[in-house]
Amino acid sequence: MKLINIGFGNLVSAERIVSILSPESAPIKRMIQDVRDRGLLIDASFGRSTKAVIVTDSGNLILSSLTPEVLAQRAQE
């Protein structure tokens, strides 16, 4: 199992990641709010600005302060 560092020592299984998105668009912001209301949001940004949203195959969303480009590069290594 490959683990990806998503910032601040937090790790996510690479096999569980469906997509890595930028949180800037309105549909993504609505998706974050919907998942937060259902209790499936994991905020791993430690209070910093969210630069990436990781979608997992279990329906969870993980917020990260790293950019999608950095996370994609780490996933490919």
C-alpha cells in the first residue's frame, strides 16, 4: 500500500484517491458543504487556506493546504 503525504504529516492511501481538485469553483464549494453536512469531510489543512480537495472512493473529501500539482506529483512517485 502506497501512502501519500498530504501535508503536516498526514497520509492518505494512494489506492483510495479518485481525484484531486482545486476548491475554487462554486460546484466544488457546494460539494464540500454537502459532504461537511453529512459528516464525511476531513480537514487536513490545519487552519491554512485549502488549495486541494481529495475525493476518495469511500465518498470522503479531504482538504489539504498543498496544491493539486504537488499532490499529483507525490502520487506519481
